[in-house]
Amino acid sequence: MKLSDCIEKAARELEAADVFYGHGTDNAWDEAAWLVLHALGVPVNEEADLELQVDTVQQAQIQSLIEQRTQSRKPAAYLTGTAWFAGMPFHTAEGVIVPRSHIGGFLLEHGRPWIQPEKISSILDLCTGSGCIAVAAAVAFPEALVDATDIDPLALSLAARNIKEYELENRVSLIESDIYQNISGIYDLILTNPPYVPASEITHFPAEYQHEPAAAFDGGADGLDLVHRILRGAKEHLRPGGHLVAEVGESWTTLEEAYPQVAFNWLETGVEDSGLFILSREELELYFT
């Protein structure tokens, strides 16, 4: 059987099982290709030979992985141990949210036109999880030092592994902290993808999302418990001319209702309801006195 046939067969099985995507893919073909290539030990970031012949032993390995995906509903990122963010591969671990955030697109653009990249020397990443935003920020702003925080020791352990993978130990520091609790620094840029889902909605998540830690999503009754704290404290940790970039997803409407006086700058991501905003220190001082 050719590689292309294996991918097509796997895609049909994923479609028949009605799995949910959202951890790096949004369709059966891409998810099937990811799983099939992983089972074969073929790098997913390299162009594969679709005419490659796959023997019966390899076909059995592929089938086993596809069955794990359809029967357990675990995200492919957990089954393969890898997820992609901002064009970079990251280690994953069950118990830590799978890397994904619209902040990735902001970093790929080096913050332009809102940020002057050459002026960024210090960055704070709140709720770092796997460390993907912190690492991608260090790559996007090569002169910057990055502090990355999380309250979860398991997340910090995985973040440390990803930081080591990219040999950024001298530029990215991890801090166990509940938002600003253990933060004393002043930064040019604060990035955050905090929990922002209303607690009542989490039980209605697709099965795939149920494999991720609820605490990584749970934003309290209105979804904005941590966002309120981040907004109120950001100006104290930003230099003049500094910026806060935060993702709040579909809770953006609730955020605007909570702060009708704030003119949030919503960033274009190409995805509806991505809820990514940027505010300068000066705007934060104006709105959150």
C-alpha cells in the first residue's frame, strides 16, 4: 500500500468516528497525515513521498495509532508527544494543555505594526503552560530576555524541557507564580493566553478537550477571573511604551461588556472570535487607575 493510500484510509476512519479537531489540525486529511507519518517515523515538517510503499508491519502500526485516536479521543498531540506552534515543534505531556494560541501569529509578525521589535528587551509570559509562547517570543525577539510563569509545577516541568530543546536556558527563565504574585520585573511586553472559558461551558467540551486539564480553561463564572487580575496589574509591570497582548477567545464580548469604557485594540488573526487584544501601558493607566 502506498503512503497516500494509508493517509486516505486513516482519514476515512477519522471521519467515520466523528473525531473533533482543534489541536493543530482542522480536517481529517491533515490529522491522518500527522498520525500516519508519526507512526512511520517520518518528520511531519518535511515533504513526504506519497508514493512510498508501506509494508504490512507498518500498516499495523498505523492502524493501532488510528484506533487509539478514535477510541480514546485523545488529541493527536498527546498520542504523538508533539504539537506545532508558530511553525515550531514542541513537546507535549498529558496534564498540560496542548500548545495553541493566536499569539503565535502575532509573534510570527514580530509584533508589527504594533511593536517595534528592535526595542523589545524584556518579555513576561503569564500562564506559560508548555512554554510555547515564551520560546516563540524569544525566537521572534532575539535580543529579549523572557520570564515565563505558571502556577502548575507539571506545566513548568514541560516548559523547561521545551526551553532546553531550543537551547534557550540563558534567555528564558521560569517562575512559579500566581499571575504577578512572584513577579518583580518591569517589561517591554507582556504576553498571556490565560484560562478564559466560563466554568459552566467546560463540561460541554468535545471529548478531546476533556483530556486536557480543566484548570487550563477554567476562567470562573464569566470566564474572566484571571483576565481581570491581569488587566488591573499589567501597568505596574510595563515600561513606558510597553504593551500587553492577551487572548480571551469567545469571551471577548463579555470583556467588552465588563469594561465599556475601554477601547480594546482587537488584532486580526483570520479566525472568528479569536479574541486577541493589545493595550499599551498608557492605555492601561488611563482605563485601570
